[in-house]
Amino acid sequence: MRRRVPATTEVLGDPRLQAAAARLGRSIVKDAVRGALDRARTGELLADQVPQAVLAELPATAASLQRVLNATGVVVHTNLGRAPLSAAAVAAVQEAAGATNVEFDLATGQRARRGDGARNALAAAVPEAEDVHVVNNGAAALALATAALAAGREVVVARGEMVEIGDGFRIPELLESAGARLREVGTTNRVHLADYAAALSPATGFVLKVHPSNFVVRGFTATTTVAELADLAVPIVYDIGSGLLRPHPRLPEEPDIASALRAGADLVTTSGDKLLGGPQCGLLLGRAAVVGPARRHPLARALRTDKLTLAALEATLRGPLPPVAAALATDPATLAQRAERITAELAAGGVDAEPVPTAAAVGGGGAPGVQLSSAAVSLPSALATRLRAGMPPVVGRVERGRLLLDVIAIDPGDDDTLVDAVRAAAKD
Ligand SMILES: *Cc1c(COP(=O)(O)O)cnc(C)c1O
């Protein structure tokens, strides 16, 4: 039998739901009310529980992207948005969200060059670069460099560096789509300076070196360094991928922008999130004679960054240590203590939890094969689904029948939120 339930408009009249509609828009609240009323009709809910049920399930914002606790042990998790922004970057985004002086000089009242703040911050962070330019993402940086320096010409690249960067996208196809022809040199495992030298011709646009940021080749291998390539009489472009500004003690194999430029690269292209820890964007840094033409190329307009990205990038570069760098700087003993404290709180509430040491990873950001000593809370694997459905959702990883919640990529300020989330999931 169908139960008598109130009309949608009647429920929407609840002052709490009116306030929610003012915040989220009427359609989101209305859809939630309809869903709850359907459940009331089947007897799953009592009619007077409908407003409360709607309030409990309304999203935090009018967008479907929601905050997630990254307990995967992968610091830069591609599917979870790569680098989390620093509080300084979030505040900068908030400030720039309305009308803002992105292209306006407040002193003179005249139009100003767009994004000077971010550009100056980047130039200050990498004094080795004569000029810098910011675009939408790392792939855009490489596409723009190719269009500006090698359209209708050849890009010389090692076979072992013809990388697929993820989601089916491949560097060689990107270069071709930007109008260049590929000139492959070397073999899968080995390439020498002589291979590059033999491939050069008047048709050469540039020599490209790509950092294999998501795999490692071991065994009988040979690569050619930027310092060696720099002797060739053509521009050297180095796609380093990760955005690392300078060498990192925990990631000795990972290339960085400053070292690449000092070694003689004419242009470095990279993402601005990953290990740099900012918003996703793409950076071009290097000689003025190379960056300038890229900035002035017509495609630059199509790859232009928006004000929110510029604000976040500048604040990342000028502000305190962003979360990715902070996670990499935390010593394993501190991570172990956090896992122990979280476990103790959960165990006191009767949850089957124990602290375990783990090997965490940098992830999509680079440093393939590097294991970071970390720590996790080990839980029954049945909690995985319930934790993902929680608010905020928690994403861990299942290993040998246990759910591991690794603390390395969790902001220490969220440890108590994590405890609450596990308690709630264990209670259901
Ligand atoms: C990640 C990466 C890219 C692509 O950068 P996006 O910001 O994802 O577009 C290109 N090259 C390398 C070597 C990378 O690691």
C-alpha cells in the first residue's frame, strides 16, 4: 500500500531546506527531496523524517566534486586530483574568484599584462630561467613548445622516451598533433649522443628529452644526459614532468627544473602540480629566445590559464610548503606515531585496528619505483566500501585481505576526521 506523504513543495517549505536551496540551488535540493519522498512511499522513511534525511545527504557544494581523504599511500594520486592545494593557494583562489586585477594595473587604471604575479613568482623561484610562461597543463606546455619550435620540422627523440603519460595519451602523438615529425633515435633500452648527432639535419626543430616519470627501465641501459646533449647545435627541450624546482633529497633520480637548465637545457616543460604541489598547469622555463616565440604563438591563447590557476600557482610558489612537499618531508617516525594514535583511538572504541608499516609511493607525480617509508592503520577490508560512501569519503587500499589507511597523504589536521569516519563506518 502506498503511504501518504507530503507534496514536494510542502517539504521544500522547511526553512532549513530553503536555506540549503539558497546555498546550493533549488534543483539539487528538489531532487534530494523527491528521492527521500520515494523512500517514504515505500516505507523506508517516516514522512516526518524526510527533511532530516534530505539535509543529511545534500552535497557540500553545488558541484559533484567533493573533498576526499586520500589514505591510499600514493602522495600524488591522479584519480584523486593529483596535488592538494596549500591553504595559501586555496585562500588565493577564493580571493581571485570574483572581480580581480588579473589584467589590470590598479595604480594607473590601465590594462596590464595578464598573470604577471604568477610569472614573477615562478621567475623568482627559478633564477636559472631567462623567461617563463604558464599554460593549462604539462601536455599543453609541450604542445606549445612543439608548435612554436618544430611545426613542419623534426623532433629528435629517443625510442626509450616515447612515453604514454596516462589515460591513453602518448607524447609522440602529442608532438605529431602539434605539427612536428618524429625522428626516433636509439633503441628501447639504449641511446647515445652519437645517435642524436647523426639524426640532426636542417629539418631539426629541437631535440627532446622526456623523463619517464611513470616507469623504470633496469638492466643493460644507457641514456644521454642533458649536459651531453647541450653540445648539439639545436635547441634542447626537456620534459621533466613533475615540476620539481630543485633537487629533492628523498628523490635522487627525479630531474628538477633548476638542474636541467644549469646543465644546458634551452627549455624545460613540466606540470605545475605533481611534485611542485600547485594547481594543475603547465610551465615553460628557459632561454628568452625559446620561451618568447612560444608565448607569442597563436596557440598560446588557446592554452591560456584562468585567473584561479594563476592565483593558486603564485600562492604555491610564494607561500608556505604545499602539502605534497610537506608529506615528502615528514619523517617515517612521525608517520608511525600518527598511525599509532589513530589506531589507539579506534581500538578504544572496539574497532579491529592495528598500526602497520607501509611502503608508500609518490605516484602519478613522478619518482617511479621510489618507496617511501610510511605507516597505516590496518582495518577489516569490509570497511572499504562504507568508508568510500562516508562524508567525507575515505579512500584506502586493500592489501592481503586488510584495508590499509596510509597516513602519508593525509593532512595531520584531518587525523581526527579520519578517526570519526572509521568509527561511523564501523558502526553501520
Ligand atoms: C605528467 C607528465 C606530462 C603531462 O602533464 P599534465 O600536466 O598531466 O598534462 C607530460 N610529460 C611527463 C614526463 C609527465 O610526467
